[in-house]
Amino acid sequence: MKDPMKSRKSKRWVIKAGSSMVCSGGPLLLRAWMQQVAALKRDHGIEVIWVTSGAIASAVDRTQFIRHLEKKTLSQKQALSAIGQPLVMDLYNLALQTNGLIGAQVLLTYDDVANKHRRANFINTMEQLLAWDVTPVLNENDAVATEEIKFGDNDTLSAKVACAMKADRLIILTDVEGLYDADPRQHKDAKLLNQLKGIFKKTLDSTGRHAGSPRGTGGMYSKLTAAKMAARQGIETWLVKGDGPQVLLKVAENQTVGTRIQVK
Ligand code: GLU
């Protein structure tokens, strides 16, 4: 058994999957992701920390009683997350198991990484899981997170986790190919930006703050903010289309895919 305190030889990635990907991709996509996670570990020596959204959206999909409400109250969202989180974990456990992997659920609030002692606890648990070759699957603990102790979106959560766990890369799986030089929904000739050297204020300013899809809370602005946070700690971020074929393996091979945000 590996000692979690020994110096790290393997590379470490934090991979974040958004709500719309998880819900529309369902069991098949999750199985394809976990197959790639197994290959990342086996063939590339990469440890994976998985951050998932989709608890609230899965509960909305499963239950009928709240679907019609455009604006949900905080307590409704909290209750929905409590319904949806086990549904999401069922999907992950099945996908992990099919690929010979063991998963672990870790639910976090902002305090767990902001407070020095809680952060140390979190890191110890994560190091132990990784040393046991277990794949941690993280989400925000929305059921108990009030506005003051919320990350707000899982892009921020994934960047904080990448920094705390000294990851080498942050991979954000989204439902678009990456960052474009204009909104591709409005401009047909918008070009995908394959590489950026850091995130500049003008890139952030030109990106709308609205949510990227009706299901998630993120959008491109929060992804770029997460990338900026990661870059400050020397962590490279990749924004890639989550259901692209073998997309994680392409990232491992440094192929040109999505948007690679290098550290300045
Ligand atoms: N933590 C929320 C969920 O699992 C999602 C937050 C986000 O959209 O990033 O439903």
C-alpha cells in the first residue's frame, strides 16, 4: 500500500464535469469518462480527482414538482441537491465499477478549503484516497451550503481543489468546444481559441457573466475565472467538450483540442 506522505511521482489532474453534460450524457457518457480515467491512471500515471455537478439538475429531471419554477429558492435548491446527489453518485459508482475503479464521495463547502484546519483535514483525506488508488468524486455540499458558505459554482470549487491538492492540470468538461473569439451562438464565423497564455482582464471582460446552459450555474466567465485562479498557482487549465471522443486521452497526449490555458 502506498504511503500518502511519500513524495509524489504521478501527475495529478482535477477534472470537472458540468450539470448539462452529466444529465444529458447520462450513464453512457459517464462510463466513457471512467474508461478514460482508468486509462489515464494505467497508461499515463495520472491521478484523477473528479468534480461533478448535476445534483440539482438530476433531481429536477427526476421529480416533477418543481420543474415549472424558473427561480428556485435557496432551500428548494438545497432540498433538490439532497435528492439528486445520490442519483448522480449511483451513475458514477456504476461507471467506476464497470471500469474496475473504486470511487469515494466528498462533499465540500467553501469553509472546508478556506479554513486552515478544515483544509488540512480535507487534504489528508484526499491524499489517503489517492494513495489507495481510489477516485474521489467531489461536489459542493449544497444541502447545507448557505449563500455565505457557497462556492457558487463548481468551476470555482474545482479550481480551489486543484490549488489545495497541488494539481498539475485542471480540465473543465463543458458542452462547447472551448473558448471562442466571439459568441458562436451569435457569430457563425467565431473561431475557437486553441491556446491562451494566461487570462487577461480583456478576455474576462469580453465574456458574458450569464450561465452557459439552463442547467448549470457556470458559463464561460466562471470557467475563465477558475482558470485564472489555477494559473496563479502554476496550474494549466483545459476547456474541452466533455462528450468529444477520448477527449481526456487527447489532453494527456497534448493534442490540439479545446482551449489550453497555459501559465504565463
Ligand atoms: N453543485 C451543483 C449541483 O451539483 C451545481 C453547481 C454548478 O452548476 O456548477 O447541482
